[in-house]
Amino acid sequence: MCYSERMQRIAVRELRNQASSVVRRARAGERLVITVDGVPAAEIGPVSAAGGAVTLDELIATGAVVAARARTPPPPPSPVRSPSGRSSADTFAELRDR
């Protein structure tokens, strides 16, 4: 997971010593990265109303994903013809009849 620079890092020792304060900050909407020996180990933040489901906007805001540059839909798929010229429906029908 990519951690955004906007999220403040907090050492696990500081979390242990100031747990109430850290939980209040998380409850207020702040996301904090918990580090162990300077290495990100966990993240604490507010509980979302959707029971843990995260929206795309939240992921973009935290830097976990990067927004698409263009919002155009992909082109529709184009079917590929079989080398034998037979349709897949014919092939499946033949296999089912065996």
C-alpha cells in the first residue's frame, strides 16, 4: 500500500503512550500511519459508515490509488473469428451432445 505524505506518521511507542489522544484524532477524521522502527506497519483512521467499505474518492484522497487521467469508457470488445469458421455456440453444442 502506498502511504500519502499527507498522513502523519506516529511511532508505536507514541501510540502506546498517547492512545486516547490518537484515537480522538482518528475519530475526528485524521488518518495516521503507525510505524515500527520507522517502517509503516498499520494505519488508524475513522470508521466509515459503510461498515468498512472504502470509496474510490477516499482511496484517491489517501493516495492509495491514483485517479484516472481520462474518464472515457473503453471501446467495446470486438469478437475474434475462429480459425475453423465455426461459432462457439456450435462447438459447445457438439461437446454437450457427446
